[in-house]
Amino acid sequence: MTTILTPVTLWKDFDDTLPLNEVTVSETHCGNAVVRDVFFDGRQTEKGRVKIYAQYVYPADKKEFPAVMVLFEAGLAPDMRFVRRFVSKGYGVLCVDYCGENGTKKHTYYPEDVDYGNYIRAGRAMYYAEPTARETSWFEWAGVARYAARYLSARPEVVSVGAIGLRTGGEILFKVAPYAPISCMISVCAAGWLAYRGIEKYGDEKQREFDEERHRFIAGIDSQSYAPYVKCPVLLISAINDKKYNYDRVFDTYRQINPEVYKAILFASHGNGLVGMHSLTDIELFLDKYLKDRQVYLSTPISFTVGEDDKGDLIVTGKNDPAGDLVECGYFYTEKVSAFRTRDWTRVLIKGDEVQGDNLAVAPLGVYTGSDRVLLYTFAHYSNGFSVTSRIQEFNISKRYNNSSPKCRVIYTADRDELNGFTALNEKRCVADCFADGKSDVWIARGYGGIEGISSSGEIISYRVGEPRYEAQEGCSLALDLYSKEDAEVKITFFKDEEEQSGYSCVLKLEGGGKWKNFVLDADDFKSESSGTLDSFRGLVSVVFRLGDGIVLNNVVWL
């Protein structure tokens, strides 16, 4: 008989009261912070106890302070830039290793009967509940986090405890929050629904029938199954176009969270799988409220409706917190419903005169005449720096509206788009695998005649070429303008696959100085590494421009 364990039955007999037996192996001072390496015991298995390693960093000049347990992404070392940010604001930070063996002596040690707790050897135990959810890496990792939360809460200098989980760490945190002594939790770039990998939420695929093992995994491991049992305030931050998890499903987990607790959600539109540094402001305000007991304004949930006005225009009505001091609001939308990793989310700022009483914001939505569906979410920024978003919601478009938009041949122009349409392919200074560091790798620059365009020190990517509105017509050419003071090369690569593994490239020789240089390219100008030729600009997913210092791009157009 199959045993399907739930968040209640899986953890019913878990003993997190055993002695911690803490050992400090080193302690150093770094500026105004103390960095302490510690081991303490975790759960008991048949072969022994888990030996947990953690790095405890705290302010050297404070006798008492709130503290945060941080679970970083699996396989990554703690990012001390992230840690120092919170220590500088008066928090202690416990960086907990749940991944096990890492080539050093500073790691968590798992007994041999639960060797799959070691991330490098997790294998099927990370992805399948065989024979039950108890024999998984997730059970071991959550057990480590429960003992770590207890360790932190028992520290005499710690007055309150919160927790932050990044990616895999966020999934673990959902399994801990119902039971651990924490006052609030923040999950970044984690959505749950791991059993649904490869299944588009908004795609046209029919609902799959899961076997018994999938039901065991969903019931005992997936975060959405734990959400109703969470007892503390929750902040969820999610990156758009993240290839590591399905951000479309974050709200499905959010709405399962206990309605009796405060909860907020922020879809961060920095692009290409990262959230902007403004998201850290949300985290800091959230922690200040629930760990420092400060009077901090946090927005109530926001929502929106889409409908037709009396002029026959399609409009968005954003319903923001009426009690908030609203400084900016708007919406993001895309007409590419499936393929969540490769959407172009266009940002529309709602002007001040479009904001009515009670912070209702009304603005037009000019969807493409050839689209029958659109995805949309709204955002609101308040005067204290706190930001929230609504859910991502799908709408069916059944008719043409007076403000419907025609096909667009212009992929990018600075006059209209500013930074809309492009983002950095790989942020060079990413913090903790989640946050752009605030020094953008994409910016607006001036070329010849003071005409503006987009510039970057590295590679920039656009998914507009895959959007219905901007998709190329058969037989068209690509035109673009480039400017550089010095001689340079610009590499352009088109991709037809979502993983962006096999592309078709063309390298342009750009003569420095003078005026803007115009280039017109055909599909057969683009070659793959295997010497294949791009047969058409139709069916593209993305385009990548490798620019460089001093190069400015503008007016990317299908001819």
C-alpha cells in the first residue's frame, strides 16, 4: 500500500529537541562584524546524528539584536555581500549549510544512511519521493534548517528570528516555516510546484495524469502543500523570465498561504531571472516591521481588472492600497502566453493624472490585433520604498478595440522604448544568484548628434522577436543603427530554442567615428557553429547583441 505523507504526517514524529552540542571552530573580526564558524548537532538517524555547519555573522558592537537565518541557493557558498548588508543594519545572520560535502572541512556532515543529503550525490532523492517523502534530500535539508532555527532562537543575544530562503533555500523554508521558531519568512525565486516541471501553466497542453509517486512528492515535498500551514508573515519575491523555476506558479503558492497572516508578493521585472536591488528595500522594511517591531507601512494586496470603457478602448484599472502614499504605479504585459522563460514584458507607467481617489489607476491597454490572449500584472511603489505587485493573470481577447495595436516592425527604438525590450544576458555582479547589484549592465547612451540608444559593456538580450506583435514576416530583412567612437565589432546572435544553446550569429565590423552606421542583414547572413545557415527570421525566441564599451545601438527594425 502506498504511503502518501502530508506536511502533518511527515513531520509528526520529527524530534528537534535533542541537545545541540555546539562547537565553535573559529572566530574572527571583520570590520564591525564578528564571523564565527560553528558546528552543532541535528537530527538523529539510525547511523548517527547530522552534524550541521553554519557561519554566524553578527554586529560586534551590539549586545542584543534580531537575527536572520539565511538558506542560500544549493551548491553556492554564502555571498558575504548579501550578509554584510544585513549585519550593517543591526542583524545577526546565520548562514546555514544544508548541502553537505563541498571539498572543504567546513560543511554539514550527513550519516551514511542519509548520504543523499549531500547535494552533490542527491540524485533521484531530490526529484522523487521513493518510497516516501521521508527518504528525500528535502527532508534532510529541512531537518537541518529546523535545528538551525532552533540554534539561532536559543542564542541569548538574539531577540527575534526571521528567515530568508533563496531559490532552493526558499523551497526548504516553506517546509520549515510551519514548525520553526521564526517570526517571519522571505522566499526569493522559489515557487513550489516542483512536480510540475516542464508543464506550462498557461500553455495549451492538456492536464497530465500523475502517478502515485508524483502524488507522494506533491503532498509531502512541494511548497504549495505547506503554504496553508505557515503561521508567520510571508514575503515572496519572484524574478521574471527565470529559467530555474516557473514564476507563473508563484501566486498559486501565495494564495494557499494562511489568510490569517500578512503576506505580500513582488514580481521583480529586472529581467532575465534576476530581481533588482529595490527588492532588498522590501526585505529590509519587512524585517524591520516583524523583527525590530517598528511601525513600518506595508501595502495590502493589490489587484486589477481589464475591461472596455465607454469609448470602446481596452483599459486596465489598478486597485492599489488606498491607505498608501502612492508615488508610482503601472502594469507589465506580454502577449506571449506560453514559454514563460522567454517573454518580453513591456512596462507601462500610469501617469499621475490617471490615478483617481483611493489610489485607483486607470490606463489604456493597446493589445496587438492578432493576439487572442494577454498576460498582465500591476505594480505599485509607495513613498517609504515598499513595492508590491498583483498576481499574473491571463485574459482572453475576443474582439478588436478602438485602441488595439497593429503589427509592429520596430523591435527597438530609444525614442519609444528607453530600456524596454532589452536586458543584460548575464549580470556580471549578481548578488547571491538572485539580485542585480544596482550597477546596471544596460543603459541609455548618446551617439552621434546627441541621439540616444542602448548601450552595454557586455551582452544584451531581447525576447521581442518572439512576441506575436513583433514577430518577423517571411522574407524580411533586419536593419539597425550602430555608433562607436572607436573601431569595434558587434556580434548578433538569434536563437530558436528557449535554452539558448544553439544560435545563429553574424559579426559586424563597425568603423569608429563619423555618423551612425546603418546595417541591413538577411537571414542567410547568420551562421551556426556547425556552419548551418538561418533559413528565416520567423520562429525566433530571442536575439543577443554583444556590444562593448562605447558602442550604442538604436532603431532595430524588420524591413
